[in-house]
Amino acid sequence: MPQYLFSVHHDLTEPKMNPEREKQSYLDTGAFNQRLIEGGHFIYANGISDPKDSILVDNREDRGIINHDRYIKGDRYLGGFWILSFDDDDIAKNWALEASKACNQIVEIRKFHN
């Protein structure tokens, strides 16, 4: 069964969710995760630290460079992700619509190589 990366994207230019909406988002995402588990689609999911905590490592040609910086600059950043399995792209798209609604963020779908 194909596996998919659902990336949750945040935008620094958008207003921060109010505490009540943020709490509801966590509850909705938890319920969404439970449906994924019950449906046999769930492999792994997690949020990730703030982009200000990013560390870049470049050891191409033994450079040994380690910097506290982001690789991709800008207002958008990856805030979390799911690794999921579905029978096909159409099913993945429908679940992504639910994911976006649950977490109240933009969700990008990418399929893993077989």
C-alpha cells in the first residue's frame, strides 16, 4: 500500500490562533488521529520545533559546517507531519481535506517512493 507524507504548514504572516481555537485544533487532530489508527492508515505523526531552533549541517566534501539557521527562508515553515498509508491518491486527498480541517492549517501531500 502506498505511503504518504502529510506535511502541516504554518505561515508567520497569519494571525496566531486564539487559545480556544488552538485547544480545539488539538482535540480535533487527536480525534482525526484516532480515525486514522482505527482505519489502519496511521504509521507515525508528530509536531516539530519552532524554525528558530533549526540547525543546518553541511558535511559535503567534509566541510563540517553546523549553523543555527533555517535552510528555506521565508514566512512559511513545516510545523508537523503524518506518515500514512492509503490505497490510492484519491483516498489520500480526501483524508488530507480532513487533516487540514482538524489542525486548521494547510496540508501538503507527497507520496513516498516505493
